[in-house]
Amino acid sequence: MIEAELSKICADDSLSETECAERRVEYAEQHHAGEWFRIALRLHSGYEEKSLEADMWTIYLVDDENIMYEPTAVTSDSVEKVTRKIYSEFHNMTMERTLFSRNIDLYFPKTTFFGKALLDEHTHSLKLILARHKRTAGEAEWRFYRE
């Protein structure tokens, strides 16, 4: 997946092979590619900027054996605010709606505290959970099928 992301970045930015190789090194350093793997989230909210704070949520991964792992590190970009005009037929008027967005990177160790690889060829699934006050607010599950 890292290679796919880097290939897209190199193509989008029309980078030469040398520039692309430099970008790979920068990416590995920035995202701790040797020891951690990254899950990149894009959060959106029509409520408050605060709802996009990573500290507001309990975020963790669940593996095949239902063991939960919290991220080793979390980084966030600044909040983007976009205001749009939306026409409401019900109210017969145009209203403004503000949407907040933020990128959050979650970093998880490649090796668990049990010495087992968290993500390898034997992993069947991983589930990412976002919870607040012990209630699940959202989840995403990756299922890995192999022949």
C-alpha cells in the first residue's frame, strides 16, 4: 500500500525517478516505516472543530484474536473549514453549512507486545474502532483474503 501511495504522489507531482526515490526516503522517515505502520484517516464533521480532535476519541485496532491495540503515535493536520450554501426546499431558502475536516495519522507497531507481527501474511482481519464514552461511534474493518 505504501508503494501505491508513493507511486500516486510521484505521478501527481510529475517527479523524476531520482526525485521519487528521495520522496520514498522522506516518506519512510516521516512515517516511521521501519517500525510502525500508518493508518491515515480523513475526518469530517458538521458540528464543531473539537469533534475532530484525536484526544476526544478512544481509537484502537482489534486483531483476529480480539486483542486491542492503541496507536503508538497520533499526528494531526490543521482543521480545514469549508462553508457551503445549501438550498432547502422545506424552508424555501438557501442556508449556509460549515463542514470541518482534518487528516489524522495513526501509527501502530508492526510487532505486538507478544512478539507477533500485527500485520503479516497470516492476518485475516483488522478492525479500527473509534469510540467515545465507551460507545462505538465508528469502525472500519479490513479483511485480507489470500489464495
